[in-house]
Amino acid sequence: MGATGSRPRRLSTIAAALARAAGVTHRALRLRLDSQALQNNWRWLQRTAGAAAGAAVKADGYGLGARDVARLLGEAGCRDFFVSTWAEAEALGPLLEGAQLCVLHGVGPADIEQTLASAARPMLNTPQQVARWKQAAPERACDVMIDTGMNRLGLRTDEIGLLEGLSIHTLHSHLACADEDSAMNAVQRDRFAAVAATVKARRYSLANSAGICLGPDYAFDLVRPGLALYGGTPRGEAAGHITQVVYPEAEVIQRRTVRAGEMIGYGATWTAAADTEAAIVNIGYADGYLRCFAGKGAASAGGKALPLIGRVSMDLVALDVSALPELREGDWVTLDYDLPAAAEASGLSQYELLTGLSPRFERRWS
């Protein structure tokens, strides 16, 4: 979204002046977020699962803003939401009418008062949590996690007798290897089906984003997508169906000429083979754009590719903008952030690329 002539620059200057007049603090970083892509990703996941699709909005909606994500997905038809902690539940605020919320980490010793005051359901994960809930609110509905082989959270399959007397809304398990072609997937599915046949609940849920791609045998009554909602591709089956949601954009602070033989950035790791036009841009590893993008990252503006040159600093990167002579201070560039491609380039997971984006970005939904 860089300017391509004097008119766009004049308009951006006018917009900045109006913002100052309105008392709005200018921010030199923003996330352009595609609401239609978010909603369409959810719709594709629900169609593919052939079952109700909820949404994991933990970690502040994977870094995009949980309130806005829940609102947009609620408008698309989503009615089941998941956060990790009671603090996240409180921060999320009220949901659309008919929607429901589950707190994945359950009810700890210090959570009872807040849990009882909340409309959200706890996910009971341990014998201690089951006992605590039976003592505090045995008549209230809860969710339960069953460990079918991941050995993270959840009751073991030989502990299901402890659930006697509970009002279980949804019985869950979680796949350890759904993003891989692993025999473990079918093992966990079959273990969960066996437990579901003996434990009474209103609904049963196993699949995350990658699990949805494994097929309808993994869907049960409810699926819990996360990554794929936000533009991540969990498995090859989702390629071409899941579309990018997140576009980090940063403002140009300076344009400068790096003369042939001169170097740029910390460590002087990049040397100009010829006179090179560089833009110094307001983004760095403090914003979640990490050092591993050095030599691999890029941006674009005006339809031109702008390779990253030199190291990533805390707050700054340099781009080769020789192909875009009109780019100036105050213009904007869009960082290349298609999640599968960015993960391959950086060595980071798609999850890290999303949740690592800092609060310094202004979040703007289109």
C-alpha cells in the first residue's frame, strides 16, 4: 500500500493532519485485517467438517483482537468460542446472543469465585478439577477433556469413572499429530470414540484446524479451529481454500542511497554491490518481525517487490526500494506475511508468526 505518486502522498498527509486535529495519536505500524477472509475461512472449515464449527480465540484471537474476531465470526454464524484462561474470558466481554464460551484451562484453586460468576463453562482437565467442580457447582454444566495420547491436559481414559454425576456439555480430546500423516491420529480417534460411547455428554469434539482436514470421521459433533481461521494452512488439504487474513504494514521513516561498497545495519552483514536505494522502515523484532527474516524477508508497495537488506533491528529494517523511485518518507509498505510462505522463510511456526505480533500494531479490520 505504498504511494504511487504525489496525489496519494498528499492524501496521506491530509489524513495525518486530520488525525492530529482529532487528537488521534499517529501510529507507524498497523495490521490490515481482512474480515471477509476470516469469515470465509470459518465457513469453509464448517462445510469441510460437516459439523458445527467453533473458534479458538485464545491469545487475544491469535493476536488479532479477540473481541473483534468473536464479533465477526458471530456474525458469520459461529456460536462456540474457546479461550485459555478466566482472564481471557473476562477480557473477551459479552458475546452475541446464543453464543457460548468455554475456558480451556479449567478451574484452578484460585478460579472458583470468578468461575461461578461467569456464564462461561470450565473445561475440567484433572481429577482435582473434577473434585473441585463437584464441590462448587455439581448442577452446572461443564466441559471435560480426555487425554487420548497427547499427555498434556486431560483425564486419562482409566479415570473416566470420576465423571459420574457431572452434567457434561461437551466431551473433548485433542489430536497430537493432526498436521502430519501419523498413525497416532487414528489411534486417538478410536480411543476417543470408545470413551464417547461410555460417557454421556450433549456433544463430542476432537478436531482442531488440522483435524478437520483429516476427514469427517474426526469431526464428531463440534470442531475447534484456530490457526486456519486466521489464514494458516494446517495441512495440504486446506491449501487454496484458506486465505490470508493478516497484512502487517509499516511506515517509511527515511529513504537513503547506499553507495557501492557501503554496508547497512548491525554487523555490516550486507554490502551494496552498486548504488542502492534503501528505505528504513518502522518495524523490527520488538514488533514480532524477528531476526530470522534477515536475508529472506521482503515487502511490497506499488506492486513492486522490496527485498529486506541487512539485519532486522529492534525497531527498524532496511528494504531495497530501487525499483520504486517514488517511495518516500511517510509512505507505507506491506510486509510479505502469507503464513505458510513466511513460516518456510523464517523457520518459525505459523502460530508463532501470528501470536508474536506486538501491541504496537494498530489493528484495522477492512
